[in-house]
Amino acid sequence: MEIRKIWFDKRFLYGEDSEGRELKQSLAWYPELAEASEDQRNAYRFGFEGIHWPELGVDVSFESFEYEDAIPTPLQAFFMSPSEINISGFGKFAGINPTLIRDYVNGFKTPSPKRVLSIQNAIRSLGAIYSKVDFQASKTTPTVISHRAQSKPKR
């Protein structure tokens, strides 16, 4: 499959393939493109396997236009927006294999409803831990609540 023409709207990158099919991907997958100016978006080149925006450091494979998940799931969107959350570290914290968490976030696997609940509980547990951080508690040594001292999230 090869994309021959691309265009944008506020939420999507569209592509037309060599057979005339119109395909799309959410710009949520590509925050650099979502925030780019029209001139930056137009500064792309087609390669053998995809589209490249050198100025933005973004590559979009032709193959990705055929993925079923044009729009990120809520789980994927959560891990895409707060980039300071390390997926691997979160997997360890939640007691879930980090590779499996990555597969969920990247859309290679779909978590069961029970697994989604355990991930949500781990996120809430992490939020509770962060909400207890108090850098003003002591003038000499800031108090930081370590997640290692907390109980593991409910599964």
C-alpha cells in the first residue's frame, strides 16, 4: 500500500492510496503534527515506506493508515498525553509486565475489562501517592512519599 496524497483537518491526517481509498489517522498519535503550522505540515516528503517531516522529526508509515485504531482508545490517550509517565515504570508499579502495558498503549493488544479496571486502579493509586507529596513539611528535608512504601494497587 502506498499513500499518494495527504491533507489535514483539525483532528486527522488523511491519505489517499493508489487505489483511491481515503484513509485517516488521528493527529493524537502525532502531537508534533497536531501542533505544527500549515507550512510545517506541508514540508514533508514521501519515502519508500512512509511520509517524513524532517523539520518535525515525524515519520508516518503507509502501513499505519490501514490500522483499525484511527482514534486512540482512552487508555492509549492517557499514556500519550502525560509524557512524564514512563510506561515501563508504570507497568512495574501496577504489577503488569511492562511489555504488555506497551502493547496495550500501542494498540497491539486489547486489555480485558478486568485488566482495564486494574490499570485504572493503579493510576488512581499513583495519583493518591503523588497527592501526598509535601515539599514544605520540613525546612531541611522535603518529604516525598515513595510508592514502594505504599500498598500495591487493587487488581
